[in-house]
Amino acid sequence: MSDDAPSLLSLPLHVREAILTYVLAVAQPLYLFRDHPSRIEVFAPAKPRQWTALLYTNRQLSRESSAVLYASNAFALLDQAEEQTSLLRLFLDRIGPTNSAALNWLCLDFPLFQRQAGKFEIHHDSLQRVELIRQHCDGLTTLEFGLNAVSKRNLEDTLTSGSENAHDVLAELDNAVRTISSLGTIVARVHGGALHPDIARAAQKLGWVVSK
């Protein structure tokens, strides 16, 4: 691969970027998880064999390949919601500030809500994840929240235990997430069963994309 690097680097930058995108962009998210507290593993069902070999050639090609890799793929965190903050922090630390700023699409668990003195609020751990993204992911345009059985039940319980409606609750989250200045799209991806119609309508009124 290193023997081919000079010929690739002789091409115009926009051509190199097109080639790198073709090689490094995959259709499905890259799933991040830990099998050890300090080690991140990546699972990508659609990745070709040796698809990241370009990252290990010369310095310039490695830098350009990394920028394309992080900008062209969605990265999904697989740890449980309460552990995703530490996984996200570890991931951003491992890839460094330049690659963190290149990230374009992140997939997280839907934030959890809690009640304090009768008022609902977003769980502190969930807000920490938003803050990490705001501080480090300057290029993020899409933030996807996965709604599984636990997060759907938590959201529905939040609504039934107080006087707030679905729009009130989701607007609180929307306001927090919109502090990420580069963000354009919020996706609520529903797993395992339908989302309550009131919640789906409220999300769509806020401009979110509701998907399965």
C-alpha cells in the first residue's frame, strides 16, 4: 500500500477525497463498544476487508483518510445509557481533537428524564453527553437518538407522572441539544415497537426526523 501512496498523493485533493470516501464510507453505522474499560472496539457489518489500511500509510494520507473516515460515517455507541458518557469521552480522547471536530453523525441512546421536587429534568448523565459533543464535535450535523424499550418507557412515565405534555418534555431536550451550533438534524430512531403518537407528533413538530 505504501508503494501506491505517491501516485495517490499526486492526484488533486478533491479527487483523493472522492476516492477516500468511496473506500472508507460504509452504509451502516460503525458500532463502538468496550470489552475492557480502557479499550474501544469497532463493529461494522458492512466494512470491506482491510478497509482502513489507508490510515497506516504515510502521514499526509493518514491525516486525509482519518478526516474522511470520521466525516463520512455514522458512529453508534453501544454501551448502556448510563455508561455512554464515559464511552463517548474515551472515544473523543482516543481520536483526538482534529478527528472529533470532523465527526458528522453520532448515534446515542435517547436521554433519560427524572423528576426532582415534582419537576421533570433531563438526567445529568445525558446532559454530560450533550456537553461533550458541544465542546468537541464542531462539525457534527446529525445527532441520532435511539429509543429502545427502556427509554420509551422512561419518556412515557415522565409524561404520565406530571402535567407536562409531550411537546414540553421534548422541547426541553431540543433546547439542550440545539446548543451544538453545527447541528442540523435530530433523528429519533425507534427500536422494537411503535412510539406513542403524541410523542411522535411532538418530535416532528420540533423538526425531528422520526424513523424506525
